[in-house]
Amino acid sequence: MTAITLDGVKTASDIKAELRDRIVALRAHGVVPGLATLLVGNDPGSKTYVAGKHSDCAEVGIESIRIDLPGSATSADVRAAIKDLNNSREVTGYIIQLPLPVGHNENAMLELIDPSKDADGLHPTNLGRLVLGIEGELRSPLPCTPAGIVELLRRYDVPIVGKKVVVVGRGLTVGRPLGLLFTRKGLDATVTLTHSRTVDLAGEVRRADIVVAAVGVPHLIQADWIKPGAAVLDVGITRVHNEVTGKGRLTGDVHPDVAAVAGHLSPNPRGVGPMTRAMLVSNVVKAAEQSLLA
Ligand SMILES: Nc1nc2c(c(=O)[nH]1)N[C@@H](CN(C=O)c1ccc(C(=O)N[C@@H](CCC(=O)O)C(=O)O)cc1)CN2
């Protein structure tokens, strides 16, 4: 058996094509969505992701504004940039690219975002609404990677209701909100959220119908940990720099041999990453549409 590839590039491209029509409709109503990114420092991965977010905006017809602060920026500098973004009329949504350089308190900065402009769904108010499962008028943006994972599974008709999901990693952007999302009414999965102190991780993963690996440990998830036919989503990514060739290589959390056992497998790169970006654009569009209803 070879797993069906959960193609994040193709799926994200389909989603962006769908969003393009909605953006044309918004503009016809005089609403111009504008996404800003706030990047602090020179982390190569973060720079790549931010560049990708701006190229997505250009592709679908969203205005985008880029605020880059040097690694030497103080917390007061970051707070001032957040205040400007909260007050900007052109910026309808924005993100603070994570991680912030060491020395900044990420949670404190996220809390300063105007929740109505929080394109990442990481402000405590929006995470709180995820906990509450609030739908309808107060529907808040979902964190982009968890939303992208669920959308990828949905578009490939991978069943979720009643399934056992094991999430490896309890980070803010993936593991913790994903556990909440999968247990929401309508998705109704049974989730085990594992972490570095989990006893017998392999045993937990072996029981899963859906495995999400988001820890950044290259090839942690082995083929003999996987229940035959399970869906496996490889989220964690590690940049390995080859001193000899000078080239960088991206390695996921899932061992390549898993492809012979799993029913569905998201590659890494080209799996969940592009979906994260597509969900960000989707959050910006949804917020702009809601502003029309307000
Ligand atoms: N404010 C946020 N910070 C971070 C988030 C987030 O959702 N909001 N998630 C990650 C990084 N991330 C988005 O910001 C992200 C990660 C990966 C990709 C992606 O498309 N990856 C490519 C590979 C590109 C490369 O690394 O060269 C792929 O998987 O094909 C997009 C966005 C942490 N920070």
C-alpha cells in the first residue's frame, strides 16, 4: 500500500481560487481587505513564511503591508508597532510572526492585538471563543494551521467524526488549538494531546486513526508506530544546513517509510504549510465579509 498524498499545494491553490471571487465581490461593495505582517528579527524560516503570505495576498487581490523590525527591537518598539496596526484604517487584519526573538513575551504581545483584527485567531478572546465553540455572528478566526489540517482532511474525504486523533506536540499555533478544534461539535473526534513527557508515545500513536506530528523532531514518527490505513499529517519542519554544500534541507517529523503503511499522508514540505497560508487569507476574507454585515 502507498498512502494517498494530501497535496497541500494543490488544495491551497483551489482555496485561493475560490477566495479570489469573494474578494472581487467585497471590492464591489467598497471593502478592501488588507493584511499586515509584523516580523521581528532575521529568522530565515519566519522570513520565508512572511514572504509567502505577501505573495498569497498579491495572488488573490488583497492589499498587504509589511512591518519588519530589526532583531534589536525592544518590547516597547513591538508594542508601538502593534498600536499602529490596531489604529491603521488600511489594515483590516494582521499577524505577529512567531516565534518572536528571545526576550519578548509572546503572550503579552498577542494580547495587545485588537481581537477584531486578529487574522491568526491567536488573541485570547478568539482562542476563548474556540473553547466556547461559538458560531454565527460572533464566529471568530480559527488558528491557521489547525484550520488548514481539518480543511485538508475534509477535502480528501478523510472521516473525522468518532475517530481517534493523536496530536504530537502541544504548541500554541498547532497542538493546543487543534485539540480543541477536533473535539468541536460537528468534528466530534476523540483527541489525545501528547507532549515531551508522554509515557509510551509510540503506543499512543499506534492507536490513532489520524496522527498529527507537530514537534520539529526529524523523522520522530516511525512506520511501525502507524496503524495501517491511518491518516498522517506531518507538520513539524526542521531546517538542516549542510556545511559542505552550503544548502539547506527541510525535514519533517514523519519518517518516509510511513508512506507504505498510512492510508493518507501529507508531505512536508508541500502539505500543511501551504494550507496554513491559505487559511490566513481565508480568515482575512471572512472578517471583511463580516464587517459588511455589521
Ligand atoms: N503568527 C504565526 N506564526 C507562526 C504560524 C502561524 O500560523 N502564525 N505558523 C508557523 C509558521 N507558518 C506561518 O506563519 C508557516 C509555516 C510553513 C509554511 C509553508 O508554506 N511551508 C512550506 C515550506 C517553506 C519553507 O520552509 O521553505 C511547505 O510546507 O511547503 C507556511 C507558513 C509558525 N509561526
